[in-house]
Amino acid sequence: MNLIECLEDWYLSQCDGDWEHCYGLKIGTLDNPGWSVKINLQETTLENKPFESLVKERTEHDWIHCRLKEGYFEGFGGPKNLGEILLIFKDWVELN
């Protein structure tokens, strides 16, 4: 299963008629350039699960920062790092 399908499955598993009206996720771009991923964990099984912040600074365009902040999984990365951010989220979901 590819990363998009995994994210789709996780999102669908949260949809209960209420959650999707108040919460969700956003994937956007950064101007440095790069990607941002923000996934709301409120009222999910992941809401209180620990996640160790992760920073990898490899090059100007190859970097990631992932963390939990105020009920959200947040991932930021270089222009070719979207898949890596989604993989980090997927692996964390599978552990929990």
C-alpha cells in the first residue's frame, strides 16, 4: 500500500459523522521551498500517544522536522521530503 492510501485509510477510520466536521489534516507548501503537514489528532486514538520530535538537516533542500504540538502531528520538510514525512506519520500510527 502506498503512503497516500495509508493516509486515506487513517483519515477514513477517523470519520464518524462528527470528527471530519471539526478536525482533519492539511498538506501545504512552504516558501523556502518545502512541505508542511498538519494532522489534527484530537478525538483520535493518537491524541495522547508519545512521539519523539525528529529533526534531520541533511542539505538546504533535504531536511525534515516532525513533532507533536497542541494536539497536532506537524511535519515540515524540503521540496522532496513529503513522502518521508508521511512515512514517519504512517510508522508512528502503526506503532500505536
